Amino acid sequence: MKMKQQYVMAGICLGALAFAAPAQAAGRVAGYQYAVFKDSEAPLEDNVIHYVPCYPQNDCKELATKLTAELRQAQVNLTRARLTLEKPVEAWTLFTQLDQQFLPQITDKKGYKTTTTQKKGVFSFYCPTQTCLVYSFGTVRDRFNYWVTVAKSRKRWDLGPGRGFIEDKPEKLGN
């Protein structure tokens, strides 16, 4: 009888430990990637989405803050160049090439993976931690879109205008 009580107590203790331990809420992240124009929405099909798991593997907040700051500065420079007509070509070129600057900072992170958007811009991937840093770049109708966000696992996470850095090609640059 005493042995049975010890097993019961051990089971209760292990159960309590499992319940008290913080769970890594891993799971699927799914969504829709698109750009919005005056006349319609345009899904980004066959577009690459890069992602890395966050804590404890990577410090996503720091990386997201760094990339976001660089994107904001590039947008300010592009806006300034458009308004003053000083070097709009250079500012536009810099903005459109940020992808080449950002990818090495993301691809060297532990757990780095990619997925591709499907028909109508739908995407899905498994995030092994509670959150994943998501980065993507896409072009639709001369509109350049960057997305840098920390997505929660087990949530729908659309990549649209509300979560992106979006700029249209300046008209003076032509085709």
C-alpha cells in the first residue's frame, strides 16, 4: 500500500510540474500576403517569406527594431528626395535594394527557414516557438513592399499594408 501511495504522489508532483512550467506555444502561422491599390487588392503569389523562431533561440525584438529603423530611414530619405527632387533615383535604388542588406542578418539566425505564398497570396508555416520574426519583400505593379513583424504562433497573421513598409516607384523614374 505504501508503494502505491509513493507512485500516486510522484504522479501528482510530475503533473503539477508540467502544469506550472511555461509552455512554448508553438504552432502554425497562416495568413494572406497582399498589396492594396485604389481599384483592388493584389495578392503576392509565389513570394518568399523568411522566418526565424524567437525566444529562446533568437532575439527577434532587437532584429525587428533594427530592420524597422532602417526601413523607416530609407522611407524618409525617399520622401525627402521626392520633395526636393534631389537624387530621387539614388534614394529609390537604395530603398529597392534593402532586401540584399537585410537577408544576411536574417539567414544567419538559428532555425531560419522560408516558405512561399501560394495561390491568392496564402501562406502557412510552423513556428517552433511562441513567436517568429517574419520578413518578406515583394513587388506588385511598381509598388515595393517590405514586411518585418513578430508573428504569434497559432494565429492568422496577414501581411498587408497595415504591417508593411510600402512605396510606389516615383513617376519621374519611368520604366
